[in-house]
Amino acid sequence: MSTPAPQAPKSTCTFKKANGELCKRNVSEGEGRCWQHAVSWSHKWKSLTGNQQVLFVLALLALPGTYFSYASWHDARTQKVPSAPKLTLSASLSNVTYPDGAVYARIEWKKDWREVQLDVTNEKGPAIKNLDVTISGQMIEAIGQITNEVPLCKPTKLLDVTVPNIPGLPSPEDMEEKLREGMEKAHAFSEKWQLSCPEIGGGKTLKAVIAIAFDKKTGLPGEPIAVAGTYEFDAGKSANVAIQVPIKH
């Protein structure tokens, strides 16, 4: 029966540590020091055994994935999340009056109308998109706009009547449009108006002008202006607004 050949002793690192002991890490044949204690990069690579070289290469291949995973985690942790817009409203009564037929803020004025300036300010945060509010609480004759830093908004007089769908007659939508046109020609006031604005940027102010019918008893608007509706910000997020805005005299 043959005797198995004795295995050759493994080469180990000959570096002497501070306590006088040898390092004893396995090294490749012909190398005297391990990858940690070898002087040059070429000797560091040569000192690795076959299995150590495989593990070293695999570790290098994993580094990019590890870096990008860390970078993604870091970016997610440090990314600044836009704060919600801070919307403030204020209203003030103007001392200015306009004669019949004067045009100011896209409104053709009557001498017995009073001007109320309604400021809608986006104090901070991202831009407000698609502001859609109902303005009520006063005998509103018309709504205009004087600011240039906000795109033109669209005011619409709302009817307080519901037109039924009657066979043989125009559609309720057409009938309401006819009524609205008649109210415009007769300068009939409405207590509810819709105001739609495409955008109010951060730090920008929408300066709306509201023409209010003159109150013969007090001569001044008394009730606050009610503003209620919705707006969007930050990639489709939405928020509600419901504010009673007192009129400063």
C-alpha cells in the first residue's frame, strides 16, 4: 500500500509585528510578505494566494454597486423636500373713486362702486398652480387685476340660480350663459365670483381689484370677503384654502 506524498508547507508572511511575533498570514509561493505588509502594489498582488485573488477581484467588482447604493441612500437622505406654500390674503378699501366709464384693472367702473384691493401672496415655497377659488360675502360688481408679476387670472360671475333642462329649450349651459350676459349688460351684481389663476410664483403677489356696490346706509363695505377653493403645488399636490378676509378701511 503506497503512502500519500507529504503536502508542501504553506508559505506564510515573515513580517515581524511589534510584539515580536510573525504575521503568519498565508502568502503566495515565492513571496515573503502578505498583501498588508508588502511594500509595492505588484508585491501586494503577487502575495495573494489563488483564493485570495478571486475574493479580491470580487470585492473590486462589488465596489461600484456599493458606491451607487450609498450614493442613492445619501441623496435620498439629503435631498431637500420643498416646503408647502404659505398663502396669505389681505384686503383693503381704496379711497379712490372712478367716474362712470373709467377703465381701471380691466373693469369699466360706475361712480357708485367702491374699490377693494385683495392681495393673494405666496410667501414661500414652490409656485402655486391652478388656484381656483370662490370669492363671496359682498355685493361684487366685477373683479380685475393690476399685478404684472402673476399671469392673468380669469374672473367669472357665478349665478345663484339653477336652470332646469327643459325639452325644446336651449341647454342649461346655454341658458346660464345668456343669463350671465344679461347680468353683465345690466351691471347686476353677484355675491359669488370664481377666480382662476394659472400660477403664483414663490414670493409673488396676485393683486386683485374688486368693485363693490356702494352701501347707502354705511357707505363702506362691512362684511369680510370669503375666499374658498383649492390650489396645486409640487408636482400635483393640492391644498385647500378657506379664509375670511376682513376689509381694512
